[in-house]
Amino acid sequence: MHAPAPVEERAPVVRLNPVIAGREVDSRDRAELTGVDGQVVAEIGLAPRLLAQAAVHEVRARATSGAPGAEVFAAAGELFATATLDGESPREYQRRVALATGSPRGTVERATAGIRSALARIEELNAAELPAPFAEGAFARHWVPRGRVLAVIVPNNHPEPNVTWVRALSLGYSVLLRPGSKDPFTPRRLTAALLKAGLPAHRLAFLPGGHDLGDHLLDQADLGIVYGGPDAAARYGNRRDILVRGPGRSKALVDADSAAALPASLTSWIADDGGVRCNNISAVLTSGDVSALADALAERLAAPAPLPVTAAHALLPATTRANAEALGPYLAGLAAQGTDHSSARYPQGPLTALDDTSVVMRPLVISVDDPHHPLVGTELPFPFVVVAPWQEAHGTAPLRNSLVVSLTGRHTRLAEQLLHEPSVRKVTTGDVLPWLSRPELPHDGSLAGFLLEPKALIRPA
């Protein structure tokens, strides 16, 4: 099945290089970044080990306590969202990210606004994660950085996690930044915005490269933050100096009475932002009719038309033709492990090729007969959900290892029990988005609690 791709003027290929102490360094080690339509989006200058080590020495030698004022970060957020930076307009940035990552352009547009909002209230975000200040007579408690230099391995799935390393700068850290291979554009644009807004140039180094470079930066820094999948969680999860933001495996538990009324909400929980969020629901457990709920979800999820990711109304992510050729047999193998409820909606499978050679990944719904089935917890970079049965006797065990668990109907009574489950990071109840939050509420633990530690200051009475 082919859908026509509207013709739209393409932004020129951009050339990105490492940035050290505010200076762009031309690197002879280069890699082409190809978009989902098979066209080159950017040429990336990679930081070799010697250059990366020079950046480490530069950043560490000038790392100081204290942080720029909140006005620097608010100005940077405004520049990021509205200004032409290094010759790139916001629209060109959003188009490049969509083509490179396969995320729908609307997702990138909303993320741009989200980053702008977060940087405008960065002090509020930080303060919300810390206890109230303590000072009593001669005694005071201060929260101070646990180190001077932070290494961050940035993800590709969504632009908004980049707020994490900007917050680290606002908490007094200097940052060594290794961008994701598909989205170097967001951290590079944020780097340009921060420098233009007045961030001291020695506080930040932008260093594109591979996994070896990331490992080196993590070993050289005082602390590290890593975004990644199960492999990253297994590799770094036991290191006390590294905060791992790993798989989401977010789940919903739906009772029989709510199942008939919730498909519209569940569709949003599963597929908003193209299903690429770590808190998109990837497993729905129900005490009701599994097959009926899976059919209802498959019907609703199949509604969006497959469009190029740069189209204004695109809702689904895409990948390259080469990736699709490898993904197709894998998806067929997954579907064979249960009942495929999407095949009736698109008999040729969930991968739809467009005339621009990109391949849209349409939602896939599979049901299984066991809440402990290996498919429960499987995450894919598009709307993918497994529906499974749940009974009282199963308890909370099938809901473990989840970034978010959404409880509906009478199952909301499990909320307190799940809050005390160490492998569940957040619980929502009722008809609310799994990513609904406020600054006072942690998304995945406390960033400030990882980066800072309390110290006592005692003065003469």
C-alpha cells in the first residue's frame, strides 16, 4: 500500500561539529545522518578520543561552584523555540528532527514548546524536588552538587529529556554532552541558545560520537546520566555514580466496567506523540473481556492515515525502508506469539511504504492469554500494545518494572500497594494521561536528589 507524499521544500543539509568552550571544532571524522526518506539530513563531525579528552580537561579545569541565574535559562528557552540559531529557524529544526528520528512533526513542535516552558520555570522544577530550606539560629542545611562535572548520554526518542542536562547546568554542574545518533539537533540547538543567552562557554561541551565515546565521558566525569534501553539499564544500572533512565514498560490495569468506556482514552495513552514516549502505555491488563478490548483498541488505533512525518497532520512515526525490511519479520514473529487484532485493519501488516520511500509504522495490537507472557512489557518505537488478562489472584506482580501504572475503575484501590513497589516509578488513577504531572511530582525519581547532597553549615551563635 502506497500513499502519496506531498512535495515540500527541503532544508539544506546541515553540518554539525563538536563545540568546546563555545568554539566549534571542525572534525575530520564525519558521518552522514540519513532521514527516514533516505536523504541525507546532516553531516556530523565526530569527536575523536583525543579531542574528547581535551574537552574533559577544558571543562574540568574551569568547573566552578555556582550556577547562572534563572534568567539565562528562560532566555535560552525563548531563543530555542523562536530564534534563528546558527542559520537554522525553528521550523527547519523541527523538520530535521522529524526526518532524522521518524517522529511526527507535531510531536517535535509540542516538544519545542515543552522545552521552552520547562526552561522558563527551571528554578521551580528544581526546588520542587528538594525539602524545604532549613535554617535555625547558627544551624543551616544546604543542598550542594555531589560533583563538578556531569556526563550525559542523550536519547533520540523524544526531544524533551534534554531538559535534564539543562537543569544540571542550573544546579551548578558543568556538562559533557554526547548527543544521540539520530537527534543531535536538539542538544546542539540548545547549546547555541544557552551560549547566546549568556551561559559561560566553559560550562558545556557538545561531543558527538559513538558508544565508546560515551563510555569514556562517563568514566571521566564525576557523575553521569544515561538514557537507553534494556542494554543500557543492564550495563549501568548497578553504578551509583550513574542515573539510568531506561525502558518505560508503562502499563494500564482496566476493570470490566471501565473497559467499554475507556478505549478512546487508552488510544491516547498508547499512541499520543506517535507512541515514542517512555510513558506511552505498551501493555493493557484487564479483568474484562481481553479479545473485545483488544478489538476496540485495534479499531481506534487504525484510524490515523499514514502520512509523511513532516506533514502537518501526521500522527504516526516512520522508519527507513532498510529498517522496515528487518522489522517486518520481527513484527510477524511477535504477532505469531498471540492474536493479532490489527491484521484485519491492514492485512499487509503495520508497515506502510510511502512514495518518499519512508515507511510509516502503524499501530499493532496483540492479545495474549497470560499476564506474565513474555510479550507483556515489550516496547517498540511506535504504537504497540499487548492486551492480557488479569485476575485478583495475580496481584501486582504483572505490573512490576513499570515507569507508569495507570489504574482505572475498582482497581484504583491498588494505588497505595503499587506506590510501595520499588520497580514502579509512578501511579495514576482514573481517566488521566500517564504523563500528567506538576513540578512537585517526580517523573522517574528525583534528578535534584541524584545531583545534589545535603551539607551542614554551622556558624558561631
